Amino acid sequence: MTKMIVCTSIYEVTEAIEKYDTLDDWNLIVVGDLKSPKNYSLKNGIFLNTQDQERLFPEISSLIGWNCIQRRNIGFLYALKSGATIVASVDDDNIPNNNWGKNIVVGKTTSANEFKSKNGIFDPVAVTNYPFLWHRGFPIQKLNERTYEDLGSQLVTVDIEAAFWNGDPDIDAICRMEHAPNCTFDADPFPFFSRSIAPFNSQNTFLTASALSEYFMFPGVGRMDDIWAAFYLQALGRQVIFTEATVTQKRNDHDLTIDFEKEVLGYVNNHKILAEIIGNPESLKRYVPSDSWRAFELYKTIAKAFIN
């Protein structure tokens, strides 16, 4: 099993990156951007500078564009090209705890608590000890419908493992403006899952190579890039499981008004996308800019060639 970590960064090597760079059994890939330090250096991992990226994947690099977190897609392709079987997508402000990467269940069949949703949409934060918060990307039109039936322990085959995050959690700008939480998530009820579609992010998430070949962070859709990627994967039948917090997020500086502006597309459309996408994954195309969808199609072609 070859396990790789993929991240983007425009900062000097952060505390989180330093720790990921020293983990046994994992290989780190950091994808640079135009704003990244020219002297960025890792002790063990690989840094893909702008020239590396244009040399390796020129067409998709051009379609994605620069100065955006969606450069991470280049790192995903490089990981698959390098033979990765499990890929962890992380952020450079999510500091790994001692339990990070231990006992991961992605790619396995395991037992976990199953939650059943009546409306086909599941908010993973709602069943934790912070039920008044909600995951970024959960449709705000459905906030009053987050009551789920606990079906108890069930067997599930896992394509994606979305681990949680202590500290500043992954909630949307409205939720963060209202609550400004600093979270410590209880170990109960993890691990858990739902057979309904749920938002999950790209900041502490493990994927099989097969799932990663269809997981693409869409340029041009603001802070819905990873959320819509999550919806698409699950519409294909890929199963996500949520596991206990293994990072502490010390969030980089953000202007919450700018975050809000970048989330408006999701506030307006996520409930509509979720009503359409089940059984029809390609319906997402209507909501994505044409160049972004072209990049996605190219990404899938390249990725699947690497794993076949």
C-alpha cells in the first residue's frame, strides 16, 4: 500500500506541514502556486513548483488557472501517477494530532453507526456534540430538517473517510459569524455514516485511488469546490464514513464576508443540486463553468489512465 498526502500552500512551511513531512509510511506532496515562497523546501516530501506543474500537466494546469486552492488537483494526479493507493487531502493549517492516519478504514469494510435521513440529505455535524452547527455546504434551506434515525452498527464498505477537526471546524461563514466556535468533538458517535448524500471537505479526508480518480475540486465555484466534488462522488454511489477528529485547525486568516461571498453559490444552489444529482451525477454540469467542467473531464481521463 502506497499512502500519500496532498496539500497546497502559499505560505512558508507551516507547523502542520512540518508534521506531515515527518510521518512514517506517508509521502507528502505540496503543490505550490504563484504566491508560494520561491525557496519552499521540505525535508522528506515533494514540492511541486509552478514549472513542475506546467511540465507535468500543461493542459489541465491552464484550465485550472493560478492563485487558487484547486491547484490541489495537480497534486492528486501526481499522487496517482506515483502509484498511490490511498491519498489524504489536507490543509496547511490543520495540525495532525497523534492519532492522525492511524487505523484508517478507507478501502475496507467496517462496522459503524448508520444514520437514516428522511429527505435524502445528511449533515454529519448534526449528530455530534455540536448539533447547533452545520457542515459547510449543507443546504441552509434544510437546516430545520436535520433529525436522523440512528440504525445502530451496520457494515459499510468505505470509499472515502472524512475525519473531523478540533479547534475551528469546517462550517460555513454564516455559522461561523453566529457562533465563532472552538470545538472539541466527543469520540461518540464516531465512526458513523449515512446512505444519504452528505457534504464533506478536502482538509482531512482519505480516498482510495479509484475514488480519487473521480474527485475533482472545481475551479470557478468559490468555496463549493470540494463540496460539489463530494456530492458528485456520492451520486456515483461512493460511500463516505465520518471518523473522529485527528487534526486541530488553527485557521489561516480569513475575511468572513469574503468567505460568505464565495459561498453564496452554494446557499442558492445546493438544495437544488441535491434534488437533481441522485441517480444523475452529470446534472452537476449545469452549475459548473464550462472550462471547469472541461478540466474535470480531462482530469478523469488522466487519472483513470494512471490507475488502470
